[in-house]
Amino acid sequence: MTHREQYTPGPANGAHIEKDGEKWTLVLVRELRHSPEKVWQAITDPAQLREWAPFDADASLGATGATVKLTTVGAPVPHVTETKVIRAEAPKVLEYGWGANDMKWDLEPWGTGTRLKLWATIDRRYISMGAAGWHICFDILDHLLSGTPLGRMAGPEAMKFGGWQRLHAEYVKQLGVEPPAWVAPKPGA
């Protein structure tokens, strides 16, 4: 049995919502067993992003002012956005846009590892979906950095995975948000 076949995500946790008027921000926190420098490489290097993130990058996100094309993984029609890195302070803070959404990553030492915080503005209808998706992406990131890669699972592929469906239902309850009707949690979930 492969690592991926054995993979089951843990319970929904480490997420909350910040609201500023009509702007909704999903905030995710994850403790990783890896150094901030190692995590920084994984969130900025295109080759590593291809292994775990819900987008591909055509260049490094690791330099302030860099222009990078981000391509959403698994979209029915390729969705490519050009972004400019607003702030890159290795290995601590990374800020850029992803389409109409703002992304801010904060890495701080946590024991011998890293406390990773992600702030992602997101349409309120998709908060629980985003939380479930990022939860799985962060699990896959942790496995990648531990040397036991699972392979990227994002977009429609992730939504077919039973673990995503369970997480989605848990985040709906935890965050108190209603998902779009077409992805409503199964009754009893």
C-alpha cells in the first residue's frame, strides 16, 4: 500500500475567518516539523509548489517585485493569473495576489519546526471549501518535506476524495458558513 492510499486527513482545525466589511479572509494555522527555511523553499520554489499547492508558478515567488504567472490546478478551463510579489522576506513573510485574492504567508519558528499561517481572501461562499482544500495541501506539504511525498491533490480531484468531503462538512460546522448548494455536505455529515 502506498503512502497516498494510507493517507487520511486529521480533523478540521486551525482555521478561522476574519471579516472586514464585505472582505472575508480565511486564516489557517499549521505547525510543521520542518525549519522555516525549508518551508520557505516549499512555498516559493515552482518545482516544490507543483508537488503540493493548488496552483503552478512559472517562476519563484521568493523575491519582492517578481512577476509570476499562477495557473490553477484542475480548473475545467486553464485559469492563469499574473501576480506581482508584494513582499518576500525569507524565511518569514510572503505576500502576493492570486487572481482577485490576497495571499499572505507568515512563517515563525516553533520548537524545531515552523508555525505556518496563511491569510487568504476568499469569496465567503467558498470558505469551507478553501479550508478543506488547504488542509489537504498542508498535509501533502508536510509529507513532501518529510521525504514521504503523497503527490498533489487539489481542485476537482481533491473534491472527489472522501477525506475532503469529510473535512468540508467539518469546516462548514466549525466556521458557521453555508457552502454553495452544489457542494452542500451530505445529510448526517
